Amino acid sequence: MQANAECFNPHCRRCPRLRYHFKRLRSRYPDYHNAPVPGFGDPAARLLIVGLAPGLHGANRSGRVFTGDASGDLLFETLHRFGFCNQPVSRSVADGMRLDDCRITNAVKCVPPQNRPNRTELTRCGDYLRAELAVLRPAAIVALGRLAHYSVLRALDLPLAGHPFAHGAEHMLDGGAMLIDSYHCSRYNIQTRRLTAEMFAGIFSRARELL
Ligand code: SF4
């Protein structure tokens, strides 16, 4: 089943603050994508990875989720290690990357100032995530960070209280999907060793096991 067509409007302009942010970015970084970034990957994937938002110099530059920055370096290296993609390095939309049984998306499709979407933006863009989840019906979901975790729960109309976020926590959701929590693979978390490559590998080892 093709997920993008139903789940995403590449011309979406529903968030005024992010529209204004794009306007400034277009003059500062005219060669960047500077527009909403769609989900990417296998349209029939059983594994959905949900990040927070496009990175300024990663997805917002390249136009593909997690492509071209430190977060993506660790993510794709790890996905390749567990057989979810055909190459360990993701640099540009033209690099030949293919995901296998795996799809990556963000809770918010537009780059926010300071990489922090506000509550309203998370709610608005949650409509796209809800549609994506409904079309894909993944067996496993890896949420990268607390806000991605909450976004998945809200998109599925599940209570936040019964599903606390913790790295490595697993939540069996109504409908049968397993939600696995991970710290986000951000440059900050990697540099501070809040998240190590082995901790991250443990998350995808478990996802592979579940599938
Ligand atoms: S963040 Fe989502 S809802 Fe807001 S403008 Fe971008 S695509 Fe649209």
C-alpha cells in the first residue's frame, strides 16, 4: 500500500510560525529543501520509526528524513546492521538508499525553530501521523524520544498516563502494534552518551526480534 499519497501534503501551510521560519531559512539557506519533509521508506513496512521533526541541516537540507546529519548517520548505520536498509550511509535523496520492511517519518513534518515544535504544531501535524499509522498499520513502532512517543499515542487516541516513556520500554497498543521507546539519536544525546550506539542497536535488535 502506498503511504505518501494519502498521508501528506507537500504544500501544507497550516502552521504560521513554521511558515515564517521557512521564509527566513529560504533567504539564509537558499539551496536547502525548506519545505515539509514526507515520510520515507517501504510502503508496506511492518516497522515504523517516528522521529520528532526534520533537522535543520539534515532533512530540511536534503529533503529526506534523517538524511545528511549526525542523527541520520547513527540511524541508518543501525538500520543497515539489522537488515532494514541497503546501505549504511544516507547523504542525499539521490544516494540510492532503500528501506526494507521499514519506514521513517516525523511527528512534525516541518523544521521548527530550535528544533522544538510547540504543542499546537504537534497537534496539527498529528493528523498526518494518524493517517500514516492508519494506512501502514505497522506491527512495531520505534518512537525516537518522548515527544515522538506522545505523538504516537495521541495519534492513536491512547492515554498518555498508561504508557510512560522510558528508553527500551515496550507498550502493546490496542490494535496489536508494539511501541518501543528509544532516546532520540540526536547529536546531543550521542555526544553526552545518553544514547550509545550499542543502546540504540538494542532497540532495533528487539524490533527485528518482534517482527
Ligand atoms: S508542521 Fe505539519 S501541519 Fe504544520 S505546516 Fe508543516 S506539514 Fe503542515
